[in-house]
Amino acid sequence: MNAEKIIYFLQQVMANNNREWFHAHRDEYDEARQEWERGVAQAMAKILSFDTSVAHLQVKDCVYRFYRDTRFSPDKSPYKNHFGAYINAHGKKALRGGYYMHIEPGQCMVAVGNYWLPTNILTACRNEIMSNETEWISAVESRGFKRYYGAGEDANWDSPQGFGLTKLKTCPAGFPRDYKHVKYLRMKDYCAWHRVPDSFFSGDAWLDEMARMFRAAKPMMDFVNAVVDDYE
């Protein structure tokens, strides 16, 4: 994947986010989009080597639209500043977790897991964590997981890496406040992320590193998905 071409195009969009400029540079957009889709296809093939649940997916099932929905946003910029792809066996809108890759100048990253879950499923996940504590701790405190996603409890989306985008300030109602792993009960999502430099997606070497990142988080995601599957 020619990441340099994609990054350059996105930088131009950030400086000229209007329809007139975009239409005049439509060929450059098409070239950047094709490069991104080629990279997504490579990523999907790599993921398939350790997660066969995504075998039925095509690139078009995973990539996001470049056009922004501005109906309810004060920012009326018509185009995004990034390309994103979510490789999820049940689709981009599923509650089930999946693999996310994102290229944006200065904000590139990979992420794994479940971004949002309704309260009833969160409660079920918390109960499952307490009932199968050894399996959960093995997944989220493994050397690989901590290497890519370990961070303080105050980590947020702007942090270099982390686990759990949003958290309750205290233990959720109905759960023991003195539970030794209460920090995992306070989570409102099970999203693990790792930011990477703009050069990360250049060439083909990134595929192996991306696979290591995804594999490190897969046991955590499988744990949560086993609960989600009872509801979807």
C-alpha cells in the first residue's frame, strides 16, 4: 500500500475541505481510495490466517464512506480527514467486536474490540468477568496485550494506546466495590487501541506487525464476543 500517497491526499483535503476542490481533484481521491482498499484487502487476508470468521467479507463490507454525514453536526465539512475500515464478521454496525484500521495524518492507529455495548450486555460481560476471572486476566494482562494496549486508567482516545475508552467513576451498581479487578467492571466498552506513526502503513512490513497487535487482543475480544453472541 502506498501510504505516502494516501497521507498526502488527506493533508490536501484537510487544507481544502470543500466540494469545489474535491471535484477538481477527484482523480487523486480515486487513486488514494484504491490504495487504501488494496491495503484493507491485504489486512483481511492476514487476519484470515488466524480468524476464519471473516472469510465471507469483501473489502466493500469493511471500508467506511469518505463523505461525512453533516445533518446533525455543526461542522459542515463535506469530507473526512481519514480513511477507516472495520473488519467485523457480523458487519460494521454489529455489537460484536472486530478489527479496525485508520489512516489519518498524525492520527494513524489500529484498534480491536467492542466500541459500544448496551447496558444489559455490559452487565452480562461484567458477570462473566467475575465468573471466569482467570480467563479474563490471562487475556487482558498477557505480555502481548500489555505491550500494545497497556496504559493508565486515565488513558483516552488521544493517548498513544489504551484499553477502555469510557469508564464509570465508581463500581457499577450491584457489583462488589472491593473486587480486586474492579477497574474492568467500570469499563463501558472493551475497545483496545494503539496509535502508530504515519509511516506505519508504508510498504508491506506493517501487515505482520498489525497481525501481532490484533492477535494480542483477540482473546479479550473472543471473551466479550462470546457474551455478545447470546444477544445478537
